[in-house]
Amino acid sequence: MPAAHVAVHLHVVGSCIELANATTSVWGTANIGPGKPFTDTQAKWIWSHAGADLGTSSGVRTTISTTVTAAAPGTQTLLHLIVENFADVYLNGAFVTRLTGGWRNQQEYTNRPLQLTLAAGTNTLSVAAYGASYGGRAGLLASLTSSDSTTVLARTSSDWTCSVDVVGSRNSIEVAPALSSIWGTANIGPGKPFNDTQAKWIWAHSGSTVSSSYFLRPIFTTMFVVPQDTSALLSLIVDDRADIVFNGQMVTALEWGYLAGQYTNRPVRLNLKRGINTLSVIVTNYNNPGSPAGLLASLSSSDGRSVYSRTSSSAWVYSALVSSNPGCIELAWSGKPFPDTQAKWIWSDAGRSSGMRTAMTTILYAQQAGTRVLLNAISLSTANVYLNGILMGSLPGGGNPTSLLFNRTLAVGTNTISVAAYYGVPTPGQAGFVASLTSSDGTTLLARTSTDWTCSVNVPSI
Ligand SMILES: *[C@@H]1O[C@H](CO)[C@@H](O)[C@H](O)[C@H]1NC(C)=O
Ligand SMILES: *[C@@H]1O[C@H](CO)[C@@H](O)[C@H](O)[C@H]1NC(C)=O
């Protein structure tokens, strides 16, 4: 699925946090100190939250910026910079270059110092920085000097501004209020284990109180600022499983919690860090092909008096993972004629052999309620076609299969289309599937079968 319509909808700004002095950090001093490539020992290692030198969230972009004033146009300066993991440098909004690492050894301190030419007046120097991948640490150390290196014009400190965006995400969809959902109120309400009645049940698409696809695993994320390190309590109910990741570190996994006696191991204590904190919850829906799915969560101070974040469309964004399965294989032989000649015949393996059942999945985003889709498909073997885990109909397969057209309304948000095809049924040896999805007037292509679809084989029903 191409990354069309992707937008960032969660953006939090705060002061940067000083993680360590230049010469006393986890990044060592191989390149830092007098006579070494980075000489400004008064600069601080900074990031958007305390503890980033232990770990931070991936999937967020941290923009770290300051302003520098120049008296004359064309003022020449030098930027010294070390970063874990990489940083895109911008001057007055214009991209300059990408710098990577720089703390390990002298050979790694490449393309530095970077020459920057300031305009007369106030200049904005900013760095879009990314920490190490999933759970890794993050930090930035920088110093901007005059071209002869004698005067420091700016150095990283808590005077710099940090802003954080969740990259490639969408606002989550509210599917029910806390107190009136199919999940009931056994544990929800004043005096009950989950007492934040303003939280909303959220999901990646509308209608998830009826069904969502087994193959969709949304990652929900919220961000908030705290002025000092503190501990907080996360109350959470989920259908079916939540893997909780806080500032990039896996905390714990929880299941359900909506039935009486089921609300165990909660609330979860989280150690909040000074600055901008990022909480992510990866939700798995156990039932194949589909069943209701949702998340209800509230993070409060330890004394229960203030709420840092509760699930809602505006405070929580999501990105959609389609299980963790490999891409489908494009079949070399094109099979039957199909009107969309660019759609590929696909299956889980090129030999069209493996598996009793192959599920082929793609996702489709709908911005507006009432968006309709036309799905035109042929399968060489018997196949069930599902929208968000709900059966739309079956393709017969067999000796001379004809195409079928489904005309359906999409949910708002990320819809999952899955096709479960049965190898060799009814004709031994036959397997292969082709589909084209368009707007309901047939004019706009929304998706077509390709190696971008994910394929999974013999997924068990739970
Ligand atoms: C609500 O729940 C929180 C966290 O479990 C708890 O600290 C607080 O005392 C509860 N408030 C009420 C009014 O029950
Ligand atoms: C799909 O269904 C809608 C609503 O029933 C209808 O207006 C539209 O004409 C249908 N499109 C096709 C191609 O059948």
C-alpha cells in the first residue's frame, strides 16, 4: 500500500532537556575535549526528555532548534555536531545536509565542522534528529562557532527548543464512550478500577465495536510534557492484547480487563521523565478473521488527581501495521484475463503450493464516512473475502473462474481487506488471486494486488 495521505497529527513542543555534560556522557570522550574534533566542553548533550541517553521512542522526529543573530550578511560560521543517531541540519528552514554519529572515533566525525553562512539578523538553526532504532538511546551535542573557531555563537543547552512529531501517523478514531460500549461497565466508572469516564474507546477505524481484522495491529501513540521526573499510573482496558512501550522501552503486556475479575496487573506504574514523554500501545486482535477491537486508557498522576493523557481522537494517533507477515509473491503466469492489466496475480509462494489456506491482505484508508469501494477480483481457488474481518462474500475458483464485484461502504480510518484462499479447492493444484479496488464510480484506483500485499499461510483461528 503506498503511503498516500500520510500526515502527522501529534506535535508537542517544550524546552530541550540536558542529559549530560559534553565530557561525562554515555557517548564517551573519544572525539570530545581539548585537541579533539569537538572542543566545546561547555555544550550539553540534549534531547526532548530526560533519560534519552538510556532509551527513546523510534518513529518520532525530534526537531531541536535555536536562534543565532548575525550583525552582517554572509557571516561565516562552523557547526560542530555529534548525534545519536542522525540529524538533518536546516538553516532558516533550508535543508543543508545529514550528519550521522560522530562520537565513536575520529574517522566517524566526517563532513564536520559544517560551514554555515548566516543571514543578517536572526537566523534559525534546527536539526531534525532521530534516535537509534526501537528502544535505543538518543542525544545531540552541538556548537556553532565563528569561522576562526574563537567565538561560540550557540551551544546545545536547555535554552534550545525541542519539538516532537509522531511520523507517518493519523488521528485515532473514537468508537465508543467509556461508559457505553459493547465492553460493558463491569470495571469502568466512578469507584471502579477504571474510573476515568472521559476516556474514549479508540481504534484505527470506525465500527470496531462490531469487528476489526485479525491482520491489523495498530500502534497507538500519545505524547505529553511533564516538568519533572515523576511516577504515574496507567489504567488500561484492551480487546485483546496491549504491548506497552514507554519512551521506547517495552514495559509490559496486558490482555482484556473489561469483564469482572479480569482487571489484573493494573494500573501499570510508569516512570515519567522530565520533558516530552511518548507512550505507545501496540494492540493485537486475537480472533481470525475478525472480532471487536478497541483500546481504553488513562494515565494519571500517582495520587489520581491529574490526568496526563486519556484515549481520544485528538490526543492519540496511530500507525497501522499489517501483521508481521512477508509480502506476497507475484506469480509469473498471468492466468485469466483481468480488466485491470496492471494488477498482479499473487500468492504466498511462487510455486503456488504451500499452505492449506493463504490469507492475502491490504489496507485502505477512508477519510470520510460513506466512502464506497468496488472490489473486482478473481481467485483460481475458493476464497473468502473479508472487510475489517467481516465476510463480504466468496469467490468460487474452479476451472473457469469469473470475476466478482463487491460494492461496499468503508469504515472511516484504516480498513483491512483480506482474502483467505484455499489452495487446490475445488481444482487440485490451482491457486492465485488478482484484484482491483476502485472508487464506487470506477474512476479512481484505490489499490490493486501486488507484492505490497502481505501473505500469511495457515494462520490459526484462536
Ligand atoms: C481513580 O483511579 C486512580 C488510579 O487507579 C486512583 O489513584 C484514584 O484514587 C481513583 N479515583 C477515584 C475517585 O476513585
Ligand atoms: C454501489 O452501490 C451504491 C449504493 O448502493 C450505488 O449508488 C452505486 O451505483 C453502486 N455502484 C456500482 C458500480 O454498482
